[in-house]
Amino acid sequence: MSQVNVLDPSASPLDYYGYELRRYREAAGLTQKQLGEIICYTGSLVGQIETARKLPTGEFSERVDAALGTGGLLSRLLDLVLRSQLPSWFQQIAELEARATEIYAFQAQLVHGLLQTEAYARAVLGVMDPTDLDRRAAARLARQRILEKQEPPVLWAVLGEAVLHQEIGGREVMRSQLLHLLSFLGNPRVNVQVLPFTAGAHAGLMGSFDHFRFESDPAIVYGEDYETGHPTANPVEARARSLRYDHLQAAALSLQDSAELIRHILEERYGEQHEVA
């Protein structure tokens, strides 16, 4: 008889998820194959997730929760699991995103991670390191689950116009990404503005940054370089970045005009007809 791999549930959130999955499955008297048949997945996949060799998904977690009567435990654990797969230096930022009531983001070169499509995210992540893209992209996209919470944060994203023209991942990837940005028009909690080329010199020339605001905690600002990020709660720095963001928003196009520019680029560069409401 082969030895069952025994996980240490304290080793990582992924190990804890696998431990709880196995514990509930065995309490129900089911084999991995039997559980897989109930939730329409293979028993092999169940085994790989139980032994922390593969990441669970939202759909998998929801089906197991329903099948085993966990009270939604695995679905609640999923955000923690996926957040733990982010680079160690970025995990703190993902936690700030999850706790923030307001997020003000300026991106000069890329679509912000909270607004990226899967294909766009994979193209960005694969530039210098094409390994393990499934896991890394899933971890990045998991951050977007905060926008689906019962009380999601208010997100304001100012994107430099260059972001709309830089063909990340090819034409089809960019076409889908621009359509995704347009899908937020009319959503009062996700607001996308474009800083046009005609704005000239502007308050964001020193680089991209995020400004997080919370219900009762001090504001935190975050910038990053090629390898790491730099969050700070220094009140002087936070006020300075807040002022910069005010000027960026003032120089940016309105929400409606931003959507019109995105639509124009879609039509001109990708032949996509899209009416802006």
C-alpha cells in the first residue's frame, strides 16, 4: 500500500487548504475518485490539490463546499491561498487592496492588475519568466475578487494613453483588454480615466503609484521598481501623492471622454465597432 502524503497544515495556506479538503472528504467516507465524480473533476485533481501540488479554483472550491457541507470554508480559504502565491514582496500590497475602502491608482505603462484580463496578465508575467504561468496568472487575477465583494472598494484608475497603444500580447489580447476596460463604464465603484498625450508634462512623470485609503487606518502609498515594491504610511508622503493624484485626475479625460478614446482606438487599430452608452 502506498504511503499517504501527510501535510503540515501550518506550512502554508495551500497546505492548510489541502489538509482541510482531505479531512472533510475522509469524514464523508469518500475516496478521491468518488468526490471527483460528485463534483465533476478527476480524482487525480482532487489528490493533487489535497497534497498541495496544484492550486484550487473558485469553481472547484464552491463545488466541494456544496458536496461536503463545509459551510463555505474552502471558498473562504481560497483568497488566502491565491494571495500566498504572489511574490513575497507583493503579498502585503494584495492585503492592502483587500482592506482598502478606496484605491487610487496611476499607471503610465500597463493596465492596472485589478483591471487586467487573463490573457493580458499572462503576457505581462511571461516577458522575462515564462515558467508556471497558470499559477502566477491565477494569483494575479485572484486580486480582482475584491471588486466582487458585497462592499467592494471604490477604485479610481488613471491610465496614461500609452497604455492603450502598447500592444501587450498581440492584437487579439489588446482588443479584449480594451473591451474589458469599457465594460466598467457606468460602474460607480470602478472608474477608468485616461491621461491623454495632449496633457503634456504632468504630475505622474516620476512613475506609477497606488494610494490606499482605509476606514480608520492611515493612508498608504505604494510605488515599485523592476523587482520590488515600496509601501509607506509616512503622512507627508501620503499627502504629497494624494495631491499628485488630484492633479492627474484634473488633467485626465472625463470618464465618458476616456471611454470614447478607448472606443476610438478599438475601432482605428483593431476594427472593433463599439458604442459607448
